Amino acid sequence: MEKKFLKRNIISINDFTKEEILFLMDFSKQFEGFRKPILSGKILAACFYEPSTRTKLSFESAMYQLGGNVTGFDAGSSSSAAKGESVSDTAIMMEGYSDVMVIRHPLEGTARVAGESADIPVINGGDGANQHPTQTFLDLYTILKTKKTLNGLKIGFIGDLKYGRTVHSLAEALSLFDNTLYFISPESLKMPNAILSHLSAKNKIYFETNDLYDYANELDVLYVTRIQKERFFDPLEYEKVKNAYVIDKKIITHVKPDMKILHPLPRVNEIHTSLDSTDQAEYFQQSKNGVTVRKALLSLVLGIYP
Amino acid sequence: MEKKFLKRNIISINDFTKEEILFLMDFSKQFEGFRKPILSGKILAACFYEPSTRTKLSFESAMYQLGGNVTGFDAGSSSSAAKGESVSDTAIMMEGYSDVMVIRHPLEGTARVAGESADIPVINGGDGANQHPTQTFLDLYTILKTKKTLNGLKIGFIGDLKYGRTVHSLAEALSLFDNTLYFISPESLKMPNAILSHLSAKNKIYFETNDLYDYANELDVLYVTRIQKERFFDPLEYEKVKNAYVIDKKIITHVKPDMKILHPLPRVNEIHTSLDSTDQAEYFQQSKNGVTVRKALLSLVLGIYP
Amino acid sequence: MEKKFLKRNIISINDFTKEEILFLMDFSKQFEGFRKPILSGKILAACFYEPSTRTKLSFESAMYQLGGNVTGFDAGSSSSAAKGESVSDTAIMMEGYSDVMVIRHPLEGTARVAGESADIPVINGGDGANQHPTQTFLDLYTILKTKKTLNGLKIGFIGDLKYGRTVHSLAEALSLFDNTLYFISPESLKMPNAILSHLSAKNKIYFETNDLYDYANELDVLYVTRIQKERFFDPLEYEKVKNAYVIDKKIITHVKPDMKILHPLPRVNEIHTSLDSTDQAEYFQQSKNGVTVRKALLSLVLGIYP
């Protein structure tokens, strides 16, 4: 199975079979706390056309923990792209400077273009509203790590389900398994029909509500995302709903003791800091799992194993 | 004594006893020119919420010279903080990505917050007008290295003594020892009363003047800081005093042959370049000492010794 | 001959003799695909006062491939220079933080100032309209690699020959050898008289034209540069000439099968992507050669050989 990842571009979660995902989850385990210079002499090109501190630092840390190094550029005027260079040309350039590339870009489809241009494996670090596969891998890994399964779970998603790339990809990925999904959002930020139809077509069970407490006591996992004011045409509408989607310590008495709260971070105020020290808070560990899963992916696409 | 530094946050010079400071000075000596990969596999997170090239590069160089690596972010839009993340959350995130963190932030108290949030040691790289302890350590180290003692010295401070974080911390640190201090500044930029009272309470001897030549011939050390035009309400007042606080080669005939001139750098014009080649010029060496002291600190807080 | 490069500043192509250039070309060959940590523990300071992704990443990659590390700063507010520090002071500071320095600066002569200030070797990564010697070295290396000689070639330059630093330096360097040069440009962007006089004085043969097809079938190498709209006072004049200097697949039927197209990159539209897969396209390989030549230079100035 390792061979299926060798020199592979990691563009969309939809490019992976259930078996491949499960293999990656299992393969990742050995990278927990693993620090050996197996990627010594290897170079990652981190090409960030828009900022994403967490993604960038997580990849950097993964590379450094495995003894590799990182070149690349950040958003802003300092890239050749500012001189009008195409993503394709930049990708070919990177091929001469590095062994693997991660690209973050505001436009959908850019990562795939880079992947098709460069002879080195390209990892999508987020392309607009489209895909951010390593985020989905680490979300799945976090669920599996804490619940010991990816099946038979009751998983809630709360917040902005309309525009949240993260929740779309995770819901799609979870549809490869058998779980019950709960979509909790204001009316105007509901999960898109395209995804709901997709779930129905695969006979997956899901519920929609605008009230967290309709199902809070049943959930095994609650995946929280931020509701952004700028998504609302009517500021009054935002004022009306915003507090209903802030999770605070009040929730603890309504949920199972082993329910886990996830969040892709950064959070602003949608999870109150009073929850940070509870058993339910899994979001910081989730962030740390990102380094583990990214170490596994770098190892796999480069074909250098522990 | 090493144990007292293990996993310790380095937030304020005032958190350290005289014995600890002297130990650090002594411990630092072995890092002069020392380059061995004792921190191989270790990662420093350099979190710069505002620019400080010298501090950042000095820490980077220290880490690289010891075989470690550096992740982190620079001021500007590329940090998650731009999305509204708290320093506390960022610090917890860094804990998953690194082994030690240096933070530079425009707001006082931020470094302590980061230190209390993260499970890794946090080093204050300057928090507003408050503290910049590694600068003070390297200043002390430079005095000790060149004068062979931290006692019985006559040490002048010249320039902006009112707003200069560096001179405040160094004066406080020197008050742990027995020295005579000379504060040379325009009336409007005098050393704050709080610090003068503190010195008096500890029976330390100091003099104030607005004329360098009142005491120039007695000094063992002259610590120069820049006078910034924007500190003056009245531009005429600035024009009046600015030249009185520019040090040039004229000073050499008025000072002891082994008097040493220090400056935290960068300088603009407050030390004339004609002084650079004199025996008194110690400021470039002082800058280099920063790498030595920071290597020592990284070694100590991580508990990995040469 | 290695000794002639030891601790040497690499400021201008004109500082090098024909023999030194040929030695560097030959010395570079062994760095093709070479990755061994011979520069382990060594630090490059990359001081970029203006952006140049390609130059920066190429040096970073070279350093990492040889096991070294990179510190430094990028253009913008994050450098001490923003606080008014002189290039000379910054160079002396870098001396304490690194073993070799590459500097990119918008002002002519800056690299030489840095080199005279610092005790470490300084490499010019481009100083305004003046020099960018490592680009010229990699251009020569690319010609030599693909044509097996630097003599007896027919080499065309097309595009903006008036303002193009790259073509000026390369033409000067080629005048050390015996080649025939063809300068193809609109009237208003002709090669400067100073360079033409220089060629004449050395009895070098060159031709000028505004039509690529006057000589296309004779060329061994065609070096393409971009024509920038902002160089024209009259936008109509730009519209008139721009298409005449875009190279596309049409050229293939008019040139020798082993003719090679070079370009310093990034390109915008002056070479059509349909050419990328032809045998003539050498520009991507040229970019990759930059890492090879820079590895050789770093090895030479630091005096650490494979």
C-alpha cells in the first residue's frame, strides 16, 4: 500500500479510497513523537500564496522533526508570482529547488495545476473554497485516535456549514464510513444541498437543526467552526444567531462524558476558553495531530520510511 | 544551578537572582565559537508579532550553530493572529510544533501570558516598553567580558533614558552589583523616577547630568542609545539637543584608554562611524555576544548541555 | 585555483578572469545532483532588500543540499534597515550571525559596500541595474553544458536589451571568448553603446536587427528577455512591437534542431508555453543549473570542498 502514495500528489480527499485513508491513519501512528532524520537532505518547498500560519508551521515542524529542510515563499510581494509568473512555471522552478511541495492558494484548482506541472509530489495546503486534504486527514486521525473507530459514531457539525471548506471535506470523507451526522447551523448557513444529496445517495443518515441541544446528549464528536460576521448580508441576522453558536462550559452537563470537541483552529470566541481544561476539549490535541499525519504523508510521498 | 534554568520561562531580568545571572554569565563562556549539533532535532518557534531583525537573526543563528532548526512567523498579515487568535492559543499551538519559543510583541505582559499558556519554555524577545531580558544578559556579558568584573565600575548611560527599555533593564540589573551609574540625557529624556528611587532604596550611587563631558574621563563603560525625534513634542527642542548626544572621535581624547562604548544597535547617527575602528568601540562585538548568550540560554532551558 | 575563490567577495562578473570563470564552470560539474552535508554547521545570511524569489530559493536550496542553514531577512518593514541602519552596519552584524552572505539591493554598488564592511565573503544577488554575477555564471554554465563550448557560437539576445542587467553582463562575459553576438530588439530598446563599444574595442563581432528572422536560422543559442510595457514612453509604440518579440512554436521550423532557448525567468508571455516541451526549451534546466553553480560558489568561498 505504501507504493500507492509514492510520488503521489495529495490534492483532494476525494482522490483517496477508504482503504487508502485507513492505511494512512494506521501508518501515521508510528509518527507520534517520532523524531529521526529520515528525511535528512530532503527539501520541502512551502509555497504560500495566501497566509496560513497553522498549515505552514505544521508542515515545517513535520519536515524538521524528520531531519529535512524547508524553502519557499509567503504571500505578498516577495514572490515571483508578483511579477506575473504562472503557478505552473513556479511549480517547475520548485522542482529544481526541492523534493516535495506544499501549495496554498486562494484559487480553486491551483494545487492540481501545480501537481500536473511539477515532477515532484505536490500537496494541497488549501486551494480556495475547494480542498485542504491534510486538514481532513488530521481530523479523521483525531476522531479515530480518540474514539478508536471511524464507524458507528454520532458526529455533530456546528457553525458555518455553508462556506466551511473543512466541514464539507470531513463530511464527505466520513461518508465512506457508517456514521450518523448532525448539521447544526443557522438557516442561512446550512450545509449545501450538493453535499446533502451526496450523503443521501450513499444512504447515509443525517439530521439538520438550528439548535445544538436537540442532539447534544447523543453526540460522540462535536466539530465546531466559526461563524463569520461578513457572511451575513444582514448584520441584525448575525447578531440574532451568533450567541447560539458559541460553545461554553454550559454544554458539559448536556453531553456524554467521552464526547470530544474538535475545531480546525484558529478560534475566535466560538469555543469559550473555560472549556479548554475539560475532558471534552480535543482541539489543541487535534492541532498537534496535524504534525503527526503530515510527517506520515511526507514519508509516504517521498518513499522514505521509518 | 543548571536545574534552575531547566524548562524555565525567560520573561524578565527581575525574575533572576544575582547568583543566577552570574551563573549564566559563566555558563555562556563555553559557547564562544561553539558549534556542535547538541540541539539536533530540536525546534525553536520564533514568534515575531513586530519586527526585530537583530533579535530574530541572533536566535536563529544560535539555534543553527547548535544544530537545531527554527519555525515561526513574522509580523504582518501572515500570522493566525491576523484572524484574531489569542496569544495564549498561539502559544499552545506552538507547543505542538516546537520545543522552545521566543516571542516578540508590542504589548507589555504578552510574553508572560505565552509562558503561562505553553508547556514549553518561552523566552521574551521584547514585550513593548517592558522587558527584553536576553538583551540585558548580553549587555551584562559584554561588560563582564571586557572589564572582567560587574563590580566597582563607573558606567554611563547616554541618550534617551526615559523611553529606552534597554537602559532601564540594564540599570536595574546592575543594581544587583556595586557600581556607580551616570545618567546623561536632555532634561526631557531623563531616567524615570521609579528607577532612580529603586536605585536609592538599594543605596546605589548615581549621578545625573546633561553634559557627557562632566564625567567622560571617569567612565569604564559608556552605553549609548538613540534619541528619536518623535519623542519630542517640540521639534526645536530636538534640534537643540540632538548634536550634544552624538558621539564622535572627539571623545577619544577625553576618556580612559580602556573605556568601552556599547550600543544595543541598530544605530543611526548617534555613534559616528569614525569611532568604529577605535579600541573603545565594543558595540559590534556586543552584538556578536548575543549569539553566545542565546546559545547558552537555549541549552539551559532545554536541558541539553555541551 | 580554488584558493583564488577562498573568502572572496563575488560582486561583479568583471572581477573574474577568463581562467577563473572556466575553472568555476569545471568545478561546478561535480555539484550536479550532489547532496552531501559538507557545509554542515555553516550559515548563509540571505539579505534581500528587495524581493527575488528565484535567487533566494536557489541559494537556500544550494545551502540545504550541502547541509548548511540559512538565516536573513526579506524586503519590507521587517528589517533593521527600516530603522535606518546602514548596509555597512548590517553587514557587520551578519558577520556575527553567519559564515557567508548573499545580498540583493535596489541600489547599485551596495553589494560592494557590504563586502568591504564584512569579514565574511559577500555574494552579490543583484544590485539594481548593475550586476548579478551568479546569474551570469549560471547562464554561461548552461551554454557550456548544452553546447559543450563557450567559443565559436552564434548567440542571439532578444527583447529589452537596453535595461536588461542580465543581457549586459552575459554579453560582457561572452566577450572574453570568441563568439558572434546578435542583438535583436526594437529601436528604442537597443543594446547600450557602452557595451557595443566595449565589444568593438575587443574586436568582437556582433550584429543588430529588429527582426528575429534575419538571423534565426544561424543561431546556436537564443537568450530571451521580457519587454516591459513601462519602459515605453508611448504606449502605442509598445503595442506595435510587443508581438514581434513573443517567441512561439512558429520559430521551431526556422531554427537549427540543436538551437537552445534561454531565459532568466520568470517569464510572462514572451515565450509561449507551447515551446516548453520542445528540444529547444532550455530555460527550465537553466533555472535548475543555478542551484548547481551556487553550490559550487558556496563551497569555494567557504573553502570546503566535496
